[in-house]
Amino acid sequence: MGRTKSPINTELNAEVPLSDDLNVSLNAMTQHRMEIMQQFGDGQPYERDRIVHEARFYMAQSAEAMLEAGKRLIILKENEPHGDFVGIVEEQLGLHVRAAQRMMKASLKYLSPKLEPKATTLSLLGKAKLFELVAEDDDDLAELADGGTVAGLTLDDVDRMSVRELRQALREARETNAAQQRVLADKNEKIDSLSTRLEKKSRIQPPEPDEEVKKLRAEVTALAVEAESAIAVRLSSAFETLCAYCAENMIDTP
């Protein structure tokens, strides 16, 4: 029988002195944290919730700034020859043309008349997620911003997901929708084909008697036969009884 593992106590005992090396490491980590807070903390102590909230806020600003930059790129593209536009993007703005195209596409999407009132809300998701959502329907995105869903996901769901998880969820939703559309199209095609065949057949042949009427007639006939049989049996039995009674009492049979 194996020995039972004893639980490992990970709590530090204040009475046990730390090794010199561990002390040095802890002091170095503390010093590094203090330097980071001094450089980036705006003079405030570290609070995780506050930092997360501020990070989300500035991510939204970044997304909104990206949409504004995309607007300017669209203006440049419309007013400059293609070669000059590419030169401005790469040399003066330091962007790859593909990145500029994504920014313009996002601006056209999220600053359209239907989505512009929702742009601030959607920008809270950050640039990368806006890029992932750019292929979704405008109505679905407007519904998402108003508390609805897109691809079965709420705004909170999208916010909590990583960019990779969001990309996968959207891809799976599109594949499911495409499969459903194929099934529906196939079903409609079969219905149309059957309707066409029935239409042609009705023109060539006279309509068949109504099946329900045939069924009712068969039931009525069966009931009539059954009734006749029952009446005949009862009459025969009654007539036999009458004959026996007349014979027993020496009465002429009527």
C-alpha cells in the first residue's frame, strides 16, 4: 500500500528566518514593483480593480482613436493617387498597407449611420475584437451594443473572451449558419420539385376521388353489413323461439 502524501504547508512562518538569497530576491522584486508604480502609477497605490478598469478605459480610447485614424486614411485614399497613398501609409505613418486597409474597413463599418451611435459602447471591446467582429451584420452588432447577442454571445461574453476564443466562436457560428442554410435550401428545392410534379400530374390526370370520402363510405358500408347481420341473427332466433312455443302449445305457426 502506497504512503499517503502529506500536505505541503506553503504559508511562511514569521518566526523562521529567510535565507539570504531569498531575502535578496524578495527585496529585488519589491524594489522593481515600486519602480514600476513610481513610473506608471500616477502616485497611487496598486489596486487591481482600479487598474483593470483604467486599462479597459484606455483600450476603448485606443479603439476610438483607431476609428478616427481610419477616417483620415479613407480621406487620404480618396484624394491621393494609389502610389502616393501607399507611400504616405508606409513612410509617413509607419503602417503596413494591410493594417491601413483593416483600419479603413473598421471605420467604414463602425462609423456607418447605423452603428456610429453604438461605436463608443463597442469600442470598449478594444481594437482586436472590433477587427474580429467587422464581418458581422450591422443589425446584429447594433443589437449587441443594446444588450442583445451576436453569434449567441452577449457584450459581456465577448469582453471576457480572448481574441482567439472570439474568432473561433464566430467561425463556428458562421459554419453552423451556413449548414442550416444549405439544409433549408435543399428542403425548399425538394418541396418546389414535388409541387411542380404534382401540378403537372393534375393537368394530365383527372383528380382522384377524395380519400376521406372513400374511407367514410367504406365505414358506412361495413356498419350496414354488420347491422343487417345482427338483425338477421336476432330475427332468426326470435322466429325459432316462436315456432317452438307454438308447437309446444299446439298453436298454428303464424
